[in-house]
Amino acid sequence: MSGDDDAREQVEAIGEAAEALWDATRRFQDQLDELENERYSRWAAYTAFRDIGSVFRFALERLRMEQPVPELEEIVAAYLAGARAGFEAAADLAEAVKDGGAESVETGIQRLTVASQHFVRGRYLLGAYLGKPGADAPV
């Protein structure tokens, strides 16, 4: 397989992970809104955050499978950092809902913010790599 084929395959993998991360982040925000409006029971919220965490974990594992070509290393690193932060945020919020810990809620929200910043950076870098500043990559 040539370097171009490797890069193309890796861009597809990044896109797949980015789409999952975008979906998980959106679901995360929806869940936070539902929780804030007290529309869910604690158990439903707990299972929802655990489910969202599994999406972050999928993306994290998917990206870890890649040995990025040098041009994509920074992009993969940004998405990996965001996926890791998102996964930790989901765990924090699941724990907070389960145990009622306000500190875990704050930590989870901070980690989600960090995850979002990494996703924005990854999207920017991917758009620049593809030659389309501000490209409409999923995340």
C-alpha cells in the first residue's frame, strides 16, 4: 500500500471517529439538558451517560488502531485527546448521577469542554490538511 493509500485510509478512519465523536458530544449535551430539566430518573441518566461513554471509547479505540502518517499525527492526537476527555467526562457524570456528587458534575463538564476544544482543533487541522479551511468535517 502506498503512502497516499495509507493517508486516504487514515483520513477515512479519522472521519469515522470524528462522526462518532460529534454524535456523542451532541447526545452528551442533550443528556445534560434533560438532566438539568429533571426529565430523567437518575438511573436513566446514569445509563445514558454510560452509553455515551461507550461511543467515546469506540472512537478512542478506533483512533488508537492507527499508525498515522506524519502529516496526520497531529490530527489523530487532537481527536485522541478529545475522545479520552469525553470518555472521562461521561464516566464523571455517570458517577455523579449515581452517587449524587456535585464535584464529579463540575469535573465532567470541564472535561467535556476540553474534549470539545480538541475536536475543534482536530477539525481545523483536518480541514487544513484537506486544503479546505473550515471544512465541514463532522467534528
